[in-house]
Amino acid sequence: MASCHKSVTVIEGTVTKLLYDGNCIVGVEYTTSGVFCKKVVKAPLTIVADGCFSKLRKALVTEAVCVPSYFSGLLLEDCPQFQWNHAEIVLGDPSPILVYKASCRDGREAVKRGNTMTSCF
């Protein structure tokens, strides 16, 4: 896990704006919980991964996006795993549940959802 390394700083926040240099994204403007001032962080690599209900997608993709299904997640604090660096699958009904490490200490449970309706936006 990247967050376990001393050279990695984890920042949890809500991105409010992508920052560009020409056509290249060079960073983000964001806010953190309970703090109302906006902050900026820049990096040589910026990964936009804000999920299927993305607020940033319109800045990056012009065509309509269809989401036939999605995952709901649950953070499990102090969650042990049977084997480090491996995910576990629980065969549930109506869909399987994936359990994996989210950080050095915590695990995450992901459940597939949304089989009944396709969302296009």
C-alpha cells in the first residue's frame, strides 16, 4: 500500500477544480473537511478517480457515459485479512462482496450494485 510508505503523504479532501498548464492537468484545487479555505496541490502525475457519479468527468470527457452498475463501499477499521496483499471474495446473494486492504490498518468492503437500471449522463 502506497500510504504505508514514509515518502507518501495522504490528503483527504474534495476536489473543486482541475488545474491546467495548456492542455495538461498539473494539479487540483481542493477543500478538506471542516476547513473552508481552498488549497492547491500540484504533481507531475494527477489521477482523476472520483467514481461513477464524477463531478470532474465533464471537464475531461465530452460523450455521454453509461454506468450499468457500480460498487458501494464500506470502510472497516482495524480489519484483519487472511493473507496480506490479497483480496477476499464473499459469495453473497445477489452479488459477490469484495474485501481488500484500503490502508495499512483498515479494510474496505465493496458490493456490486445497480444491476436493474442503467444510468446515462
